[in-house]
Amino acid sequence: MASSNFVDYVKIFCRSGKGGPGSKHLYRDKLTMKGGPDGGDGGRGGHIILRGSKNHWTLIHLKYARHIHAGDGESGGLSRSFGKEGDDKTIEVPCGTVVYDAETGEFLCDIKEDGEEVILVNGGRGGQGNWHFRSSTNQTPRFAQPGEASIEKTVVLQLKVLADVGLVGFPNAGKSTLLSVVSAAKPEIADYPFTTLVPNLGIVAYRNNKSFVMADIPGIIEGAAEGRGLGLRFLRHIERNSILLFMIPADCNDIQAEYNILLNELKQYNPELVDKQRILAITKCDMLDDELMVEVKKLVPADIQTVFISSISGMGIPELKDLIWTEINKESNKVVEITHRPMEVAYHEPEEEIEEEEEEDEEDDLSKYKGIGWDEL
């Protein structure tokens, strides 16, 4: 998919449906003059519902449809008949979508599974008809309860892709090349920094028809936490990964220093990422002869499993797959639980701000209901 079609951040304005008012009807027919109250309850307003869908993998379908309104409930009728409920509005989102309140930054919910549903905004309750307010001292109440008002909320949807292993490295470390070799993914590859502008996913085939998912994100540079390069915008996509594969080219000046820089940038973004299982891959090893290989092995960090690979010649690729498969199947790495921190309200993604739609709703004259409201029940 083209980079312009990859949308992982959307702000939408949601409005649930209003509850329908209760009926004030009094029963009358040709044989009954004073049949008493028989007004029915109003219908519930429509909910705004989020549903996980495996048929979506970006939020592009919401980019230009960012005002979501549910249907209003209808009024109650005679013979204690209920009003029709308002139509719910269901928003399908890809699995891995996280929802935040756009005004406060508060974490609201997380959609992980296909078919999982969460009520994002509740519809207003329908008002009770005058049938409920009859009593021995007021046998013909000529008032009913109004329906609850609709709820308006602006939310931010962020996509955090689901993958087994995430690739972390500087620009031109060979991440996209590795993904193109071990999977059918076709990321853009070039000899200049920041060729990869959006995350790429690939399904890596393993032995006996087994497979795992690999995620490639744009390169990180020192100072990304301060917004340098592409900043930390795409680091959310490796929060759900079981393990992290650090990739450092063999021709870099200092392997240990680059590894520490990458680790520090992850820690500044989310300290929980440092606790994930890590593997180090030294790339572009086809340029090394035996003597240089011995020297490079002395420079790698001692506290991490290291594999020397070359995506061009295929050197070390089978060993890397074996190591990844072993790690992602460990019980300690299968459960990926992350803490969703509150979103910074001052943080803005590079897209236009949403303008809330203003509609003039007729205000209910509550005086005719004699003060019967939801708060008094």
C-alpha cells in the first residue's frame, strides 16, 4: 500500500442519539371517557460502537468520514407502546486500535480481537411515559419524562500494529531489505536515509508450514525523542511485539554505541519496551572477510544474543529465523501486555484538525414536565 494510504492516527467527532420522550397520552375510546394514563416510554438513542475487523489494517476509511452520528430514539406511544430505539452506529477499526479522549488525553479502550465490540458513546435513555407517574393522589398525570440528551465526544484513534517481532535500527541498517528477503513484502528500498516512511508488515515462512509476522518501522536516529528525523511517531507500532530485533550494520563506527542509542530512545518513549526480549542482528556481513569478522565479534554487546547476517548472500538468515521462532514461542514472550499511558493533549499528528459540526437543536421546555428529570428518579 502506498505511504499516503497508510493512516494510523485519526481524530473523530462522535454524537450518540437522543432518547425519545415519554408519552403523555390518556386512554379514550367511544365507551371510555376517562381511561387513565397509558403513555409509553420513549426509545433509547443510538450508541456509537467500535468493532474490531480483520478486514482493515489502517484507519484510512475514517480519514474523510470523521463525524459519526447515531440515530435518535422515537417518542413513546399510546397503549403503553415503546418508542423505536435509535439506530446504533458501528465503526469498524483494525485490530490493535487504541482510543483516547481528545480533550483530556485519557485512555478509553483498546480493540484487540476480530469482532470485539466496545460501546464508545452511550445513547441517551428514553423518557418514561405518564403511566409510571400515576398514583392514588394523581390518577391522571398529564406529564411525562423527557429523553436523555445526546453525548458528544471527540476521540483519537491510534493504530498499534500486531506483530511477533519488530525491527529496530538506524536508517539504512538493512531492515527493509531483510523484510523483503524473508517475506513476500515489497517495501521501498534505496540508498538514502528514511526510505521507509510508514511501517511495513511481512509474514515470514518457517519450517513445516509455520510462520510469524515481522514489522519494519522507519529508522530511528539519536534525538528522536526530541523530534529529530521522524521522531517517535511510529514507535507505537512495536509496543505490541513479542520480541525486538535490533539491526546494526557491520560497517558502523561503534556497534556498542549505536546499540545504546537505540535502547535509550526506546526507554525515553516507553520504559516498558526495554523489558522486551531483544535479539541483535549485525547486517551487511557479506562485506567482511574472516579476519574482520573476528574483530567485529569482539565489539558486539555481551548481554544480548547476536546473529551475523547478510540479506544479499543469505548468510545467517536460517539461524536468525530459528532464534526468532524459539524466542517468540517462549511462554514469557507470548503474553504481550502494555500499559497505555495518557496521550499528551499538546501532541498533534500531521493532519488537519477536525472541526466539530454545530447543529442547532431545539431545547426541550422542561417546565411542562413539572421537574420530572433523570436526576430525580
